[in-house]
Amino acid sequence: HNLPVLIDFGADSCQPCIEMAPILEELNLELRGKAVIKFIDVWKNSSAADGLPLQVILTQFFFHADGSPYAPADPEDATRQGFILYELRATGEHVFTAHQGGMNKEQILAVLKEMGME
């Protein structure tokens, strides 16, 4: 899609996921053509997270339009906000940025804007 991507991994019957669902639905409608917002129920689609360091649900992964992982401008602040930056042990290459737990609309929009969403 050549747009920033947020993939939220959760479950339809997980309480924090249920609470965040309206935010994701609203952003999905508002940001069409600007960002891709997806929800994946990993209890129904367990293989959907294969290859990802998914430890808990509710977790969001962020990717730039070119498919590279979101790299927060201030990694220390991002860590305090619940982000985890994953690197390959062998090379130190940054391969994933995840956020564990819920996010509000303003937090998500701030990340997407930092990623270059117009």
C-alpha cells in the first residue's frame, strides 16, 4: 500500500482488545489512504503472528511504508511508553518495533505522524 502500517494483535474476547477495538475501527475509517490499520485475532488465526516476537496480547507492530520497522526518535522515551525494539542478535539490525498494551487514539496518531503520515 506504500503507507505506514499498524497491525494490532489481539482477540475478540480479550477485554483490553475489546476496549481498543473502537479506536482501531475509527482510525481505519479516518486514515484510509494515509495509513493501514489492521486487527488480527490470534486466537482465531494463531499462525498470523508466525515469525513475530508476539509475547502478549494486546500488542501493536508498526511498519513504515517501505516495510521497515518504525524506529522511535527517542528510543528511551519509547521504552517508557511501552515500546519494545527488537534486533537480530547476530547483526544488531532493528527488525521490529512493538507496543504491548492498549493505546489511545492520540498515541497512535502521534506514532503514525512520526512515521511520516500526512
